[in-house]
Amino acid sequence: MIPARAAPVLFGLILSGLMSLIVSGIATFRAAGPADGIIGLWMGAWLTSWLVAFPTVLVVAPLTRRIVAKLVRP
């Protein structure tokens, strides 16, 4: 099992992976259409976008939490 202190990083890894998978799939399909090799194009785009998305989520998440805390009533 993974220790609880790793939960925020694991959350960011999974969230960024799923979000980049979905967004890169849509963008790749819109750009290339239902062409041969679309899955390979998509996987290449996904891996590249995940490499950007994961560290971005880790950096932006604390800022987002602070913004949300200011917008909601305790």
C-alpha cells in the first residue's frame, strides 16, 4: 500500500492522466479525424500532454484550493 502522505501526489497523477487522456483524445480526433493510426497519434499526444499536466496539477492545486477556500463559506 502507498502511504497516506503520498495521496495528494497520487491524486494529481491520476487526475492529470485521465484529464489529459480525454482532452488529447478530443483534440487529436478533431485534428486528424477518423484516420488510420489515430490511436498511435492519440497516445503520443497523451503522453506529451501528461508530462505537462502532471507537474502543472501539482503546482496549481494549492493555489486552486486557496481560491476555493475564499469563495466558499466555512
